[in-house]
Amino acid sequence: MTEQAKEQELIPVLTTNNNLQDYEEAYKNFKWEDVEKEFSWSKTGKVNIAYEAVDRHVDEGRGDKIALLFNDATRDESYTFAQMKALSNKFGNVLRSLGISKGDRVFIFMPRSPELYSSYVGAVKIGAIVGPLFEAFMEGAVKDRLQDSEAVAIVTTPQLKSRIPVAELPALKHVIVVGAEGELGERELSYEKLMESASDELQIQWVDREDGMQLHYTSGSTGKPKGVLHVHNAMIQHLQTGKWVLDLKPDDIYWCTADPGWVTGTVYGMWSPWLNGVTSVVRGGRFLPENWYKTIEKYKVTVWYSAPTSFRMLMAAGDELMKQFDLSSLRHILSVGEPLNAEVVRWGMKVYGKRIHDNWWMTETGGQLISNYPCMPMKPGSMGKPFPGIYATIVDNQGNELPPYQMGNLAIRAPWPSIMRQIWNNPAKYEEYFRLQPWYISGDSAYKDEDGYFWFQGRVDDVINTAGERVGPFEVESKLVEHPAVAEAGVIGKPDPVRGEIIKAFISLREGYQPSDELIKEIQEFVKKGLAAHAAPREIEFRDKLPKTRSGKIMRRVLKSWELGLPTGDLSTLED
Ligand code: WTA
């Protein structure tokens, strides 16, 4: 199908009882200041996102409402807002008793569990900045993040704590172990013991709206992962996008499938639903199509937020499987993280009888910026239109706005409430996003059509998006060259029908090493153990030499053309 034909395809509005009734009208009249009135701090002057997301519901008589529905292979539990308040209060007191206070970095490195959420909220209540880590991270990835942020404490589990190299982390004073058994090591403390003696009454640390709240590490194309700092003020965006994009209503049972190691899992798995006083479902364990459908059926999920890779895997699992479950509770389905193919949207219409609403944002933007809304006709394959209060556009490399259908840099007029405030320890990196004033330059390329819908085209840089996870090629290359057999490595994203992209590494070997299947497996394991399973190259190709610039930089662009069988373009800077 040609681009032009694609745009003719329009899926009409299917639901009428939407929080946002008229997008165009809202886009014209909406002001962020109006949202401020909905927070208690607009009257009391006392700010803390954790208060607004949890305690406030208790103070206003909604304490018995379920905040969290959790289940995994061994647990099946629910927590009310009152229980979440008490648990997070206790944990806030635990941290205080350890001398931790406002501005300190506290990391959370554990599988999804109720304790993850109550610790997160507790740390934010005392003004700490929380850094969540994927449980899949191995020692190298954990070390980089804890070192860069100079974290003073980390909450973890017996299974994961061996990946925290305390000897190399002088700033890290406390390793709080949930479910510890037997002897505890250096700097280790038992979570249960600490919680046992902690009071469930806590003096919340009131903060400034501009004070740090969470720190999400994400990948760029060069250098180590970047610590993206978000502040309490982001709650304005989290609340309002929850209303208009997620279309949350008080009685919804909402399920965001993302892990809190990823910004979607914190902002839209915790803050946004809880600020709206809505029950959030969290499922532990790996992706399995039947378990996912079971989760929807069991909890009667009404709003479901997931990612294209998951939808593609559900699509691959077959429509028959789906028919074994009662999914009639579903009212609204959303997707984020990578391009949502028009094909998947059409499949969603067929099997769920629902539109899958794509939306676009980034770790750095702190909240959804471009979206399809239930009240708006949808063009499958498009990311939708800017959120009210957001001006999105396409600019050239000088910052000039481009007309419809011209591809260029996807840019947003800065600032907005949830925009990142810092790249930790790296002001130069931060400035790069704002090099073309007044724009925030996303690093994505896109175009917009004459109706104002945005269409994603790709990354401008080399960042890989595999199954919705951002992987920096540099980080993988650096790990690869630590392997004794690897002389040089270049890493690219190779298009893949299910995962969007997979990681492919081109490797030249050191003297004395021969290519073999065993060596490929060994190198893959090496990256898995050193970084994370999702960062390991699924494909490895050996080459005698890799294309490099005269300054010695590996030209990933050339590797990509090799892979896709495309012309290699300008090679004037190539070494030889
Ligand atoms: C990509 C995710 C196409 C994009 C919340 C962006 C998307 C990066 C979409 C951010 C979408 C996100 N369509 N691509 N709807 N949403 N992306 O920081 O390249 O993990 O820059 O945050 O994912 O990834 P991040």
C-alpha cells in the first residue's frame, strides 16, 4: 500500500463515553495551569507526587479502594490505597533511620512485586530520587548506573544481590534485601527486619515541584547510558494524560504490562493510574500469551496498555487461543514504545473488535506527547496527534518547520510539565536535545500529514529498538570487545517482523581465533552475563575488517547497508 492510500484508511470513533469528547476543541482551549487546580498542593502549598498518588485518596475517603492487584506464579494479592500508604510510610521511615534524605538516590533492583511499589513510593515520600533497574540487568549494567548516580541505597532480592559489585561502589551504603535468608553480607540489611520495627506514620518530606523524583537510565547511540531526571512537577502530565489518553475512569481496572525498569512502567504503571485513583494490575513473570489473556479475564481488565511486540506475539499465538478467554471487559487498548504496524491495528479490530491506540513519547519527555484518542478517527500506522498543550512539529536540521509530508526531525516546543530536567552528570548531553531553540529534538524522524496526524519514520541516530527496549549500540560494542576473541565490533538494529529490530553484531576476530558456531554462542553468553539478555546480539557475523572512519569510528551506517543490501552512500570518510 502506498503512503497516500494508507492515509485514506480511517477507523471511526467506536466509544462515546470518553473523558475527552472533542479533541480539536481541547487542543484550542486547554491550559496546563488548569490541571494544577486538581492537586491538593494548589490549596495547601505542600507538594509531593507520592502524597497525591496514594495518601490523598485515604485522606479523601477512598482508602478502601484497591490500588494494586498483583499476581505471579506464587502470589495473588491486593492492596488498598490505605495499605499502600501504610507500607510506603514504613519504608520511608526505614530509609530515614538509615540517614537517607531528600535528594539522595535510592535504587530498586528487583522483579515486579508489591514491595517494589511500596518501596518506590516510600522513597519518594522522603524526597529521595528513585532509580529503577530491570531485573534482567547483569553486573556491568548495574555497576554503571549505580556509579554514575552515586546511589546510597538499593532495594533488591537474594537472587539479584550478587550482581551488585559493592566493592566498586563506595557511595552505596545499604543493600536492603527483600526475602533474605541466612547470613547477610557486607552492607546488607533485611527488609523484613527493618520494616517490622518501623512506624506506619510518616512525616512526608514536602518538596519543590522542581525537585527530583525519579531517575531513569536510557540508551543513546554513543557513550554509557544516560540518567534522565524527572521532577515532581511531572504529575501534572501524568494526571491529565491518564484522563485523556488512557481514558481512565474511577471504576476502571487498568493494566499496563510494562516493567518499572522502563519509564512506561513507572509513569503509566504507577503514577498515572494512582494519581487518578484507579486500580492498577501488575503481573509478575514472563510473557506468555495464555497468561496474559488469563490476566485480562481474571481481573476483568477494562483498559490495557501494552507494546507492539507483545501484540505481534499475541497475533502469532493465533486467534483460537484468544477465543478461549472472556475478554469482554476490555474497553480501551493502547500501545507504545515502537512503531505499531497498521497490520496489527487491523488484526486488533478483527479479534478484539477494538482499536489499538498508538501513542508516542520517550523517557526524556516523561509523559505521552502524541497520541490517538478514543474520540478521534484513527489512521492505522499513525501515532496520532499532539496532546493538548503540546506543540509538535517536523523541523529540518536548522530548526525550520517543514510542510506536511516532508520527513524531518520530530520536534516539540519546550517545555512541558513532565520534560526531563537533567541528564545526570552530563549537562552537555542534555543541551544537545535543545540545540535548536525553541525545540526539543527527539532524535526520531517523522512526517505529518495534512490532517495533522504524525507518522513515525525511524531514528535519526543508531539507537536500536528491540521489542520496545532502547539499546545503545555503543554499550553492546564495548562489552563485545571485552571478550578475548573480539578485536572490533559494530552493532546495528536489523529489521525483524516480531521484535521490530533485533541486535546484529559484526565482529572482526583477534589473531589466533577462528569463526565458529561455538564462538558465536560464547560471545552471546558473554554479553548476556555482562549486560543483559535483551542486549545480546541475536545474530553475529564475522568479517575480516570493519568499515571505519579515518578517526577510527566504526561506520554503523555502512554495516546497515551491507545488511539490507543497500548502496553504502558517501564513503569519503572511510579509512580504506
Ligand atoms: C520509539 C518509550 C514509534 C521512538 C516510552 C522513541 C516509538 C523511543 C513510539 C523512546 C511509537 C516510542 N511509534 N516509535 N508510538 N513510541 N517509540 O525512551 O524511537 O524507551 O524515541 O520510551 O521509542 O523509547 P523510550
